[in-house]
Amino acid sequence: MVAYMDHKNLANETIDEARASEIADGVHRVLDGIAEAEAKAGRKAGEVRLLAATKTRDVGEIMAAIDAGVRMIGENRPQEVDVKVAGLTARCAERGFALGTAAAGDAGDDAPTPLPFHLIGQLQSNKINKVLPYVTTIESVDNLSLAQKVSRRAEARGITVGVLLEVNESGEESKSGCAPDAAADLAAAVAALPGIRLEGLMTIGAHVHDEATIRRGFAHLRETRDALLASGDAALAGCRELSMGMTHDMAIAIDEGSTVVRVGTAIFGERAFI
Ligand SMILES: *Cc1c(COP(=O)(O)O)cnc(C)c1O
């Protein structure tokens, strides 16, 4: 068990009104920021989707974000998915949302609204089965061996799981992700696997102050995606998403073509635990 999970009951569903309104303010601020960045970049309103990065947040905090307009969430650790998923699923259902349903699967007027659930942190192969029943997309696949294992386990369950290929555009050693020059071949190999739908690429912005450096990584991810789409490989036709941009580099990422921004701190405040 991760140590911080001993300090905080992540299954807790009750938060006070002050905390709920703090989170609602955060969501509204971030949604406004996305709209503003879209407009500045000359992009269509609503093109960029917000994923709330919910690590270290409890069920009550996450539901407050959903009540304020969040429509996609992402967890980093399979253990956290495990602790929260029952409460989240039940509270979402009460509000007419189907947690962990891909946005594509629509069925009728009374069907609940899909609320995609992503895994955005590193995934060890022995934890794949822990998350597969719940997550719509795994954003953090960065090698073929892991992709093959996800593929086999998804096939065994008779499901298809969304995958983003994580690319380490900054080259920072602390980060996971494949090397940028390996991304194209790896994406083609991953897309060819059964049980997997390659939906796009993901990166974490360079941890530096220099905006040009951050921007270069995001631009390179977009160029890689564009080259994959132009390759003519039918298995790559759905590789459209660019998951890039967090609290501090969201506007730059949107300017460089991001389709999903993953935001935690700007919604929920500073994390007490990493
Ligand atoms: C925590 C996390 C985020 C959100 O980071 P903030 O700076 O809190 O917005 C985004 N992506 C990943 C992979 C994360 O682990």
C-alpha cells in the first residue's frame, strides 16, 4: 500500500460545503482557461476536453468536480482505482453518468451519459487486470511488451481498451514514455494488436521554465500524430488524441494542438501527498 493512502480515506464521500465550492471554483476557472486558450489559438470552442487528474483526491472531492462540470477523470495508481471505483460508480449512476464508458458507445435517449475513466500513471503488468474492468483508456503505455500484455488480457475479457502511447518528449530521465524517435514504429505495432484501440499520443511537458522548450515537446508530439494519421495505415486512423497540458502548461499545450488537458492542482488545490 502506498503510504499516503494510510493517511487519507480515499473512499470518503462526504465533504463540507466550503471544500465543494472551492473545487467548483477550480473547475470553472479551468474550463474558462481552456475556452480562452482555444480562442487565442484560433481553435473551435469545445475542441479540447478536460480530464480531472484525481490522484490523492477522495470520492467526495471527485464528485464535487463532476457536479461542477468535469466529464472525464484520470487516476494514476491502480490501488486508488480499486479504493474509489465502487463509490464513484454508484454516485455517478445517481446523476445519470456511466463511469468508465467510452464516449463513442451511445445507445438510446435514456442511456446514461458516458463519463470516461482513464489511467494516466505508470502501469505495472501485474496490475493490468486490476484496472481493465473499469478504465476506458490507458494513457501510459510506452513499450510493446506492456501493450502486448494489455492486448492479451483485454482479449481474454472480450473487450477492447483504448490506449494512448506515452512519449517522453522532454527526455527527462525521471519520466516514463518511449523515446520520441521510436514513437512512430511503436504506435504502428501497438495499433496492430487485438483488444486495443490506439486513440492517440500522450506526453508530460518538460519540467522547465523556458516556454520554448515546453512548446517544442508539444509541437513534436503533434507532428508525430500528424505523420501517423498521414501514413495511410488503417489501424492508425483513430490515432487522433493529443493528451498534453497540465496545470502550469495547459495554454501552451492547447496552442500546440492538445485535445485533452489533464489538470489536478488547478481544480483541487495543491496535493498534500505526491
Ligand atoms: C498529476 C498528473 C497530472 C496533473 O498535474 P497538475 O500539475 O496537478 O495539474 C497530469 N498528468 C499526470 C500523468 C499526472 O500524474
